[in-house]
Amino acid sequence: MTGRIGRFSRNKGSEHGLSRQRLLDGNNKSLLALLQLAILGFSSVTLLFVLFLTVRVNRIVNRQPTFVQLTNGETVYMSERERNYRRPEVIRQVVNDWTMLSFNWDGTLPGTDEPDEGVAVDGVRGRVPFSVSIASFLLEPEFGSEMLQLFATDIVPSGVFNGELRQVITIEHISDPRQIAEGRWEVDIVSTRRLLDRRNGSQQAIPWNRTYTLQAVEIPSSPLGEAASRVEQLVYDTQSSGLQIIDIVPFDPS
């Protein structure tokens, strides 16, 4: 009898332990299922966030330019760029503008029939045509002062101011800008100055083949607005590209 009771007790204990183990296993499975659901939920939220960022970035990349109408009726477009970014076309245009303003002289003020008596240059006795003085605002100030002195003493003949001489320049080539540093570029130009003598019709061809170095600068705005004089407006228009020429050296094709 005792043996039977003992066996019964052992069997009952085994059944109790087995039930407890099953309960623990069931709890573990429930916890594992909850963890899996949590991971799945987190992954879903992460995926939605990544999709949201992708859509936002795609909209920024494909953002259409914003068009702005100026007070003079001209329409221009604006696009988001780095602060020192300048379009290649703008860089080449600055090179073109400085060259044309600096080397086209006919003895009259630009756009008029009034005689150009020249502009005095500090530090030297010579003068430069009015257009050359305007072009100097495209140069870094110290470099511009040096170039004005060079024009007044070595480049501009006095016969320009009495109508005996005139000069035109033809540009054969302006290279694409080469970026040499952040906000700094080099541009090559191949051109020819033609100095014409109105007295006898002779002309002298003078090559002007140079490499210009330009850098990005802050774009100024006229503090006078519509009250600015014609000369002041010319100066600010000249500087509206946000670029300055900081050096001009002979062009080396090699």
C-alpha cells in the first residue's frame, strides 16, 4: 500500500511540474510574440519616416525655379545655391564686360554724342576713358587702382581724347571657367585690340590674350535706390554679378 501511495505522489508531482513548465513556455511564447510585434511596428515607423524623407529630398532636388519680377518689369528666376556659387555664363560675361568696357574707345561718352574728356587717375598724370573707369569697379579695389594707373600711363594714348584715335576690340574666344578654389575661377581670353588712326586710316593690331582670375564677393545694393545717379547706377549694375577680377596675367596655351 505504501508503495502505491509513493508512486501516486511521484506521479502527481511530475504532472504538477509539467503543467508549470507548459505555463512558463506559454508565457515565453507570448513575450516573444509581443517583441516581434514591437519590432515590426518600429520597422514600419522607420520605413514610413525614410519614405517621408525621400519624398522631401526629391521635391527639393526637382524644385522648380522661383520667378521674380523686378521693379523695371524684367523677370528673373531664383534657385537655391551655395553662397559662393556663380553660374559659368555669369563668370564668362564678367570677363567679356570688363574687356569690352576697357578696350572700346571712340572719344565719346557711352550711349551719347558728348565728347569723353577722360577721368583723372590718382597717382599719375594721365587720364582714362569714362568706360575704363566704370570697368575698374569689376576689379578688386587695390588691383583696380593699379590697372587704372597702367591704362593711364601705358595703354591709353592721348589722341583718344581729341578724336584722332579710336580703338575697338574683337574677342575670338573666352574659355569655360576653371574652378581653382571655393568661390574662385580662372578664365582664358583670346582677343585683339585694333587701334585706328582717323587721320590716315591706318590701324595697329595688338593681341590681348590673358588669363583672368575671378572670385565671388557679396552682391551690393544701391543705398539710394531710384534716387541714384546714372553713374552710381552704372557702378552697382556692374557689380551685380557678385564677382571681382583679382588678377590678369598673360595667357599661356601650354
